[in-house]
Amino acid sequence: MKNVMKSTLVVMAAMLGVCSSQALADDAAIARPTFYKDIAPIFQRECQLCHRPEGANVSGMIAPMSLVSYEEVRPWAKSVAKSVQTKSMPPWYAAPQHHGQFENERTMPDSEIATIVNWAKSGAPRGNPADAPEPIVWPETGWTISGGSPDVVITFDEPNWVGDDVDDLYQNITVRLTEEQFPEARWMKAIEFKPGSEVVHHIIAFAVGESEDGGRRFGMLGGEAPGTDPTTFPEGYGVLVPKAPTITFQMHYHKESGPGTGVWDQSSFAIEFHDKPVTHPVQVATISHGAFEIPPRHPNWKVGGAMTFKSDTTIMGYMPHLHLRGVACKYTAFYPDGTEEVLLDVPTYDFNWQIFYEYKDEGLKKVPAGTRVEFEMWYDNSPERAAAVGYNSERPVAFGGPTWDEMDLGWMNYTATKPVAASN
């Protein structure tokens, strides 16, 4: 009997060993993702809009490498893992409390981050090519709005020379469209900018033309700075572009001056128009104080401004614009009933990624008449930051156009909540 029990225990131990080995093998398979099965689908969803050959030009920001094929990705495996683990990529700076609110949110789930990190740590295995997802077919035009085929592209009539002696330059460049080219006013649904050189700091586009009553219409179409996404409005919301408009590109160029530093620039922007009536004309405005002065060497200077809506208003989105010393900013709504709400908190502002935070169509922010929106900004003029970023912390800093001065512009797109008569 003892021998039988002993044999049984040996068999059971062997079976447990086999099961344990199989469990460890299964765990290893789970913990050891492969490129084709696990990583490629993540990169398609999260990375390849920019990280591909001829990737998206996000207002002058062009990805330095492609993350499409295994051969392209493998040398960057550890670098990509570090970037997603520290959340420097994908670039997104809204506080976690806003997760899910904005259409253009660039965040990666913790599970995807863990998969990429585990893949890199386990040697970045290739896996079976048969597990790969179907490749994405991207538009060949370089534009992302309207499926890569915008209705109109407007560019300089001829290239503009930014001379060797320029370090910081504001310049208006005008393009006149004829009535034959643009015979009627149309409602803009989307706009996307494409800087024509690496020295473009930002672009703001304006249009002047004939209004419906025969008068003159002047309005801002949109703008961009490094990292700004295209702007897209929902059905029924838009900006009117007058017929036969005169387009002004307000250009801000910034570079190092010196012999051989001059470049040619021929920037452009593309527009997609609505094909359905618009009942909510969109306005573009800024909240700004303007008359501030940041003391020398101050590590945490606060500036604020505000505006009050006189009627029920629907806010479409926000774009905070600060310069090199800007480190954080916040939009807060103070409602007539005495309550308040943080609309957008950006605890870590990045001058190199000036994002337009665009609400999802179903989540546009409706605020009642009398709502006061405050825009607060914090600046670091300390020697430590100056050494890291590259500016002079030994002088007071005021509002100014050059990059080494500062700005406090809380851009907002908004419209009256009450619709107007539909207009084509």
C-alpha cells in the first residue's frame, strides 16, 4: 500500500510539474508580446498618423522616424518604451480629470504602455508576420482633413525670403482670390495649416471680403503654432469665408541670425467647406491680461485675465498660448449661481506642443449668460529654467511678440447656443 501511495504521489508530482511548466510557458507568452501580433496594432492606432513616411505635418512638427515596419521600429524599441512610459509621447498635456472630453486626445492606456515596455524589455521580438494587421492606406497629399482632399489650398503667390539677418520677424503676406476663384461666401468646416519652412513660429490667417449685405466682412479663419492640430467643426457649426476674399497670412518667423541662415518659406493652409446649412457661426477670441511684467529670477509668477459671456454660449475648445517661460495654465468657469468649474487644466505646458483642446461633438460645453471664464497662467523666470530652455532671466519680462518675451493668450472658439437661421 505504501508503494502504491508513493507511486501515486510521484505521478501527481510529475503532473503538477507539467502543469506548472505549461502555466509558466503561458505566462511567458503573455508577458513576451511580439511586434506583429501586439505592437503593430498599437502603433497603427496611436502613432502612425505622424510616425510614417510622409507623416502628418502637425503645424511644422514632423515625426523624426517611421514606426510602420519591424525593421524601422526595432532600433527605436527602448526609446519608444521610455517615451510612452514617461508619457512624453503621445504629446498631451491636459490633466487626467479631462480624460475623454476632447476629440483630439492623445493618450495611451496603461495596458498598451505596459505591452510596449514588456516588448522592449524582452528583446523586441518580431513574431509571426501572419499575425500582422492590414496596413493602413494613408492619403498621399499630406493633408489630414477631408480624407486628404480638402476643397481649397491657399498658399503664398511666391516664396518668401527670410533673410540671414532675421532672428525674430512678424510679416503679413497677402493673397487675393478673384471672384472667379471664389464666387460665393462659404462656411468653413475644417482648416489645417502647413508651415513652408522650419523657421515658422506661428501663422494666423484672416479673410476680408464682401458680406451678405454688400458691406465688408473681416474675420479670423484660424491659426497654428508648433504642434497645433487641424480644427474641425461639427455639422451646423462653422466660420464664414467671404466671397473673393483677400487672405492675410500673419507670419511669425523665428530663427538664429547669421550668414547662411536665410531660408525660403511658402506656407499654406487647406480648407474643407460644409455641404449642409450652418446655424451656429463660430467666433474666435482670446482672454488676455496683456499688461503684466514678470520679475527677474522669479520662479512662479501668476498672470490672469477673464471675459464674461452676455448670452448663453457654447464653447467649442481652447488653445492656451504662452512662450518659453510658461509652465502651466488653467481655464475656470464661474457660473451665475455661484458655482465654479475647471474647464481645462494644463499642469505642464509645453511651448513646443501648443495644442488646441477641441471638445467632442456630443460634449460641447454649454454655459449660461453671465458666466465668467478666467484664464490663469504661471511663468518660471528662474535662472535654472533659463539655463535649461535658453533665455535671459535677469530682466523683467512683459507681453511681446518675440519668442524671448512672453504672451498670455487664452484662445477660445465659441458660438451662441441659440441657433440662427440656417445659412448655406
